[in-house]
Amino acid sequence: MSFWSHIISVFRRKKLSDQRRGLLTSIMEGIPANIIGNLLGGPILTIYIVYLGGTASDVGLVVAIPALANLVQLVAAFYMQRFNNRRLLLTLFSVLHRALWVATGLIPFLVTESLRVEVFIGMFLISFVCASTGGVFWTSIIADMVPPQVRGRYFGIRNTIHWAVASISLLIGGQILEQMNEQSGFIVLYAISAVCTVWNAVELWRYPNPPFERSEASSLAALFGKPLKDRSYMKATIFLAIFVFLQNIAVPLFSFVMLDTLNLSKWWITVITTIQMIVMMFSYYYWGNMNAKYATRTLLLWALPIIGLSCVLWAGIEILPVILVLIIVNVFLGIGLGGYNLLIFNFIIGDTPKSDRPMYVAVFSALTGATGFIGPLLGGWIYKQIESSPYWLQSYGISLFAGVALLALAIVAGPRVLKTEQETFN
């Protein structure tokens, strides 16, 4: 099929089989979602919080909220056993998530200056509780929709497309903020995101609604107990939760350090982050291809040390130009996170039994969500405490210490925990 035939097929999905239409919809739905996520999230989220009057602690709290919200997946995974229409609930919660997030753009116009950060945090929390709830239904649908034998390659291609969109969106968003005053720039970003929210809602409703295979467990305790009794799965999950905790002390606050400590311009922050996303975009494709040949857990052992190394490399600003070091840091971070994001998703949908998959996913999300929430909070608190400390500690010291801990955990404990004797349930 030619390039233009592929483009035309996007608008003629009725001619495709149900499965192919679903796979294409998954790609199309993610495009507006990624535009919103990168015009309002990432480094631009940090810039917006500071614009509202937020501090390092506020940034740490906000970037920790999506992880905290994952705790709600335990409840959602239980109650979804009572519903057949997963597509309806996916659409409802996902639209609420993005609508509330976009509505935070009204805060400077409707809320007094002293309450802006608090109101933003409240709206952001409710928004991501909805996102996390919708994520249970999305993961369940997508796991049923994508054949196991092509998951690695499909998600590699899908994520490559989405991160290309994300990179362009972030670069454009940074340029808008650089060329316009902050108020006008954010008005434009939020207006574009509002349009994309409507587009995303239309695409979400196009997902297939396959029959849901319920678990044989009849109670919450029995349903919750299944993943807890899976020793191999829980060992890997606890290990990854600890890794996420250490990682989130430093990585989510990279943008804050660049903005507040290194005093980089908004343009340079978005350019450097865009480089990370472009690298991640290409790495998705290669990680996906490797996942077709190698076990998911084996590849995780390769990806995790790269994330730790990216934190350690911050120390290079002691002897090399700051911009050069940050580019190198974000290249390694893009490679590592590209592998982690792709492989973790394949781990939680491919390393779990189909009928109990929602609860397995919920347990994983709850544990990593709890540690992922505490990490940025601790990181934000640490940066607040070291405001009068030596410059090296404020600029790269925290990242260096976190990176050493991550490397030690990945290299020493990783091979013992991420064994490959159990790879896929049919």
C-alpha cells in the first residue's frame, strides 16, 4: 500500500476489518491526546505552575499527582467486572480528564492570585483521577485488541508516531511561549488543547467494544489476592516500584532545575526536552523490534541502567558546557524511558492472565503510583531544603546521587528479580 493510500485509509476506516480499524483508531486517538499532553504537560506544566506563583514544592506535588491518581485503579478494576460497555466508560472518563485539565487555563481569569496554585492542584488531581480510571478500561480494551505476537512491534510503531507528534507539539508550544507574553501564550496553548479535546472524544468513541472476559473471582478479596499470590509478578512489581521512587526524586524535576537553578530560557528548556522526545520516538521503534526477539524482562534489564546513567551524567556540567551536558543527559534519558515505557506496558498486559488482567494492572499501577507520588514530593522538598546550599548540589548533586542509587539497584538487584522463566500467559 502506498503512502497516500495509508493516509486515505485513515478516513475510510469502514473498509477495514474490525481489528485493523481498532489498531488504527488507537494510533489516531493518541495524536490529539499527545498534543494536549505536551502543550499543557512536561516542562510547560512546570512553567505554568511557576507562572501561577508555585514553588519547587508545588511543582513536586503536581508532577506527583498522576502517579498518586493510579491508586484509584484498584477500585476501577473491581467495579469494571460489573460493566460490559468498556468503550463508554473509557470515553466518559477520558473526556472528563482532558476537559478538566483544559479548564485549568481559566484559573488566572477566575481565581484570586493567592488561591491559584491550590485551585490548580485540586482540578489537576480530579482530572488525573479520571485519567487513571479511564486507563483501566483503555488497557483492558487494547490488550484484547492487539495480538500478542505483534505487540512489541505494533506499540513500537504506535509510540514512534505519537512521540513524533509530541516532539513537534512541545517545540511549537515552547516557541509560542517564547515569542508571546506568558498570558497570551498560555491562552493559545489552552485554546489548541480545547480543540484537541473534542477531536480526541470523537476518536475514543471509534474504539471497538469487544466482549469482556470477567474474572472467576467473586469478591474483591479474591480478585485482589490473585496478583498478590503471583510471586514472580509481585517481585518484579515491587522492584520496579522502588526504581520508580528513586527515579522520580530527580527526573520529574529536571525542568524545574533547568528553569530555576540553571536559569535557562523557556525556549532552551523545550528544545532540550524535545531532543529527549525525538530520541525516545526513534528508540520506541527499535525497542519494539527487539521485543519481538527478546523477552520483555530481559530488555528491562537493559533499559533501566540507561535511566540511571542519564541522572549521573548531570555531573558533567562541572567540566563541560551546560547545554551540551543537558543534551547528552536527555539523549540517554530518551533511550532509557523509551525502553521502559514500551516494555512496562508489554509487561503488565503480556505477563498477566487475560481474565484477571485489570486487577494485575491495577496492583502494578497502585504500587508504582504510590512510590511515584512520594518520589517527586521528596524531590521537591529536598530542593526546597538546599536553596542555600552549594551550587553543585542544587544544580546536579541530587540527580547524581539518585542516578548512582538507580544504577546500583538495576545492576545488582535487577538480574535477580527480573527472571524470564515466566513471560506470557495465553
